[in-house]
Amino acid sequence: MKDYYIYIMTNNSKTLYIEITNNLKRRVYEHKMELIDGFTKKYKIHKLVYFEITSDINSAIKREKQLKNWHRQWKINLIETQNQDWADLAKEWFLDSDAETSSA
């Protein structure tokens, strides 16, 4: 069974980015290395601050839409329930320069 991740990333200004993926480690790596043009590259969204896991893609999509429609303060409260200091949850994932991102 496949896992799906609903995740929130941010930058130093606490700009929030919410998305889903089936490979969190690979996707975070893409954000950190700015491999994909767009919002996260433009605003240097490099820090993973929150994520949830589900095995149901429909639940993941529903939750992503729900979170995107929340007021900003609700999103902040959600992050701070599990990560009060806004630490980068993926900080140590890529310490080795040849870290594998295909098997997260």
C-alpha cells in the first residue's frame, strides 16, 4: 500500500506552502535544491515544518484542500501543536551529499 504525505513548508519569513506527494523525501529535496521553477523556488521555501501521512489518496487530496482553505492562524496553530519551534523536520535528511531520494 502506498503512503501519501500532506506537508507544509516555509521560509525564514514564514511564508507557508501546502502540498501532497507520494515521496516526501524526494519532494523536500526538490524544494531545498530549487529544482522546480515556481512559488517555492521564488520564495526560497526550503524548510519542512509539518506533515501528515495517509494511505488513501482521496483523503490526502481532501486534507490538502482543507488546509489550504484554513485561515493562516489555524495553519500556524497546527504546525505549533507538533513543531513549536518551527524546526526543519528534514534538516538531517540530506547531510550526505549523495543521499538517496528515491527510496523515502
